[in-house]
Amino acid sequence: MKTLTVFNPMKKLCWLAILSVGLLSAHNTLAQVTFEQILNAADEPENWLTYNGGYMSQRHSLLDQVTPDNVKNLKLQWTLQNQVFGAWQSNPIIVDGVMYVTERPNSVMAVDAVTGRVFWKYRHTPAENSRVCCGANNRGVAVLGDMVYMGTLDARLVALDRINGVPLWDVEVGDVNQAYSVTMAPLVVKDKVIVGVGGGEFGIRGYVAAFDALTGEEAWRTYTIPGPGEVNHDSWEGDDWQHGGAPVWVTGSFDPELNLTYWGVGNPGPDWNAGQRPGDNLYSDSVIALDADTGELKWYFQFTPNDGYDYDSVQVPVLADINFRGTAKKVMMWANRNGYFYVLDRTNGQFLEGKPYVKVNWSSGLDQNGRPIPTPQPEGMPTYPGNQGGTNWYPPAYSPRTGLFYFSAWQDYATIYSAEESEYEPGRAFLGGGFSVLAPAPGAPTIGIGRTNPINNWTNEVGHASLKAMDPETGEAVWSYDQFDVSDSGMLTTASDLLFTGGREGYFHAIDARTGELIWTVNLGGQIVMAPVTYMVDGVQYVSVISGHALSTFALPN
């Protein structure tokens, strides 16, 4: 069911006209967003045109109006309250002063990026038999031409008119009866809209699919589990491949020179019983490089073969051109959920560097090809990192100015796993066991261990998280900023060497990207998960972040 919010259904066309006129009068005209414009997103930092700010997924803005000297003067300009209960994980897209942001489960709003006024709102009601793991989340939209694109929890892809929110087409991406879903923000490349499917906990067979941006017709589909007769099918035993999971639920990246799109692939199924599915289980827990025009697999790199810990590799592939140990390299940087930080050659998937960034005991290290050396823990003993990983899906950032990669890490977090045989049933959970979080004593909190909160100097004896700034050349942290609670926040860097991020306890931070020094902070009262974004309208730089159930936007006072 799809609806556009209007005040009286009998006056729908009238209200659409009024909303459109209001939007156009506020911002003159809405020019079409071209592929070339997205390709050169860095040339117009006043906009935020893709999920990660650009195809390289660096989340770095060239705006520099807000500086380390004046960031303390930031003032709240407007707040937009979420209308739906539950975690708000959407990433706003901003085009010419208009913000496009999603709400749970599948609504899209066009918002005045200066005032927070809502121009229009489109609602898609997912099918009643929709099944999703870990919350009814939607992480955002994509834009191209005069259209806005959203994936849905019942595995559909919807195209909306960018001016008035009217649906233009609505196509099936996957079978909702088998628990396929789309929770990621789509990625537009050339004339195609690319999405991956969720459902790894329900025994799906994952894939990435591309659709014609104008018509919604499917252009190509690439499965993340090779079928009979395909290369690496023998990494699965028997019929395990049919329900082997390997979902794709976080937006990928694109290298226009290589014409490759990069996608992180999630866990194999069933999750926690690796013995039920012998083999490496390709291409689960991998990054895959696909030809943007055909979907052909060009290369892959697997981070965690035969994963029994739920170490989804759906983290964002961050691309950069750097001097790596004296040689110019096109690299991909990846802080993986399995506790290792990787640097790969993105032209061919060659392993360049890999080191642990948190405590790791499921592996004793990586061999020369980057393959982990497994050290399974005895039954009932804790595994590090735990089920949520050393980090997770929240977006990292890379600053070409500092040469550092920034991400949130969970320290000293462990899980005790238990495996059991699972039988696949369509649309039902396919987990293969369970887990419990390690606690120092029965009933004790389980959020980390022994760090001091820099805000109030209160030491929590059970746990902590840290923001890490990694040098991709060495694989080592240059600095880290400790936070009191576990952090789910993403990152944003700017040309003034500011790093904006937050934490689960509700603090929104501005940090010196070179030194890790806290410069400014404000408590917004709710958990910060998605990364901040920044944009400029009429010469004013804005910084927006979602905290709990509110989207807050800051700027310097006039």
C-alpha cells in the first residue's frame, strides 16, 4: 500500500500543486540531478548527493566555513521529529536546498534544508508478511534526474517524482514470502539504480540487482552465492548454497575509471553453525567487485571464511588514491566487523595490509594473502570480538587532507556462542544456534570495560568504545578518542580538519581530525547512529545529525 500524505483525498491534486509551488518558490527551480553531477560531487560540496557523499564513500566535505576556531559557536537551527517509534538510521540527501530523508518503515520526506519545513511526504506500507532482522530500518534514498528512489522492507524499489512525491513506478526486487527485504539506500550509477537484498537470517540466497532508472526494468542480477556450474560453487557442500544467506544490506561504492562497483556481503546461513555448511561459503563475508554495466563479478576478497560468528562484511568500502609505501595505489580501506582493519588494491582485490584494531581471539592473525588463521574457542568460552563485531555497518570516513581513516570501534566486547542444527523453512529464522554476551557476573551490564567518560569524568568499569584514526599505510591507529558507552555513530570530515561524530549516550562531537582533541560537544538526548552530513545554502554551512527520534541541524549564527 502506497500513499501520499494530503489533508483531504478529494483535493489531492490541488494539494500536490500547492506543495510543488511552495517547494519551487522556496528554491526557485529544482534542476535535474545528472550522473555527471554525482560523479563530480566533490565539485559542489553545497550538496550531499549520495549515501556517502560521493562514489568513493569517503564522507569528506570540502566545506570549511565551520572551523576548529568557530565550531564552538554552532547553534541549533531547526529540529525535525521522527513520527515513527524505533531507531532512525536514515542518511539525508541534499540537493539545492532540499533534503530527502526516510522514516521507518518506508516513508520519504522532502524537507526545506534551511528551515526544516516538510514539503511533501510519501508513505509506503510494507506487506503484512514482511520479515526483517534487527529492526524495521530504512537507511535512505538515491536521486537521479527528477526522481527519488527508495527500497522497501517488502523488497520493492519505488521511484518518486522529486518535486511532489508522486510514485512513478514500483517494482519487485525480491520475494517477500521468502523474507527478502531492502533496507539499504540505493546507489545510482549511470542510468541504473543498484540495490542489494537483506534476509541473511532467513535463509535467502543473496544478490545485487540493477534497475533501469527511468522504467524500473531489471538490467542485471548477480548472486552472492555461486550456483551449480559457476566458479567457486564448490565452496558450499550439497544444497547448502540454496539457503546460504550472504545478504547485501549497506550501500556500496563505485570507481568510474575502473567501472567497478564494490559491495560488502553479509553472513552465511545458518548464522552460528559453521559445521552445518562446510567450506568457505563464498561469497559470504566478502567484498565483491562488479562491472557496473553488466554485473559481472571481476574479483572478490573474503574476510571470514566459513563464518560462525555473524561477522557480516557489509561495512562501507572506502576508496582512495594514495601513496602506499612509496607506490601510487588505488586502495580500498575496510574496518571489518571481524576485528581486522584491511587495505586492499581495488583494481584486483590484492591484500596489502591487515591488522587487528581490537582484541581478537577467533584468529591468531592473517597469512600473506590476508586469509585468517582460525583459533576456535572451546565451547562455553568467550570469543573476541563479539556478535556485534569490532565495528559494524555505521559509515566510516576518510580525509584526503590527513590521510587517515576514521571509524567507531567496540573494545573488549565478547560473546559465547552455541550451535545447533537448523532446518530451513521459507520465511522463518534460520540461525543455527544462539549466543550470550559475556558478563563479569550474572546480571552485570555488558557495555565494555574500564574507561573514563571525557564529558563527566565518570569511569565505567564494564565497557567502552573508541573512535579510531587509522593510518592505511601502517594499519595502526594514529590516535583514538575514548567514549563512555559503546558507539554506533558514523563519521564526517571536512576541509577545515574537523571530524563530526557522536555516541550512544547522545553526545554530538566536533573533534580535531589530526590530533583527536575534543573541541566542541552538545548532548542531543538520543543515541547517534547514522553519520552526520554537511551542506551549504545561500552561503551558510549546515551540519545535520540524527539523534534518537530527532534530526537536528546546526549552523553558525548570522
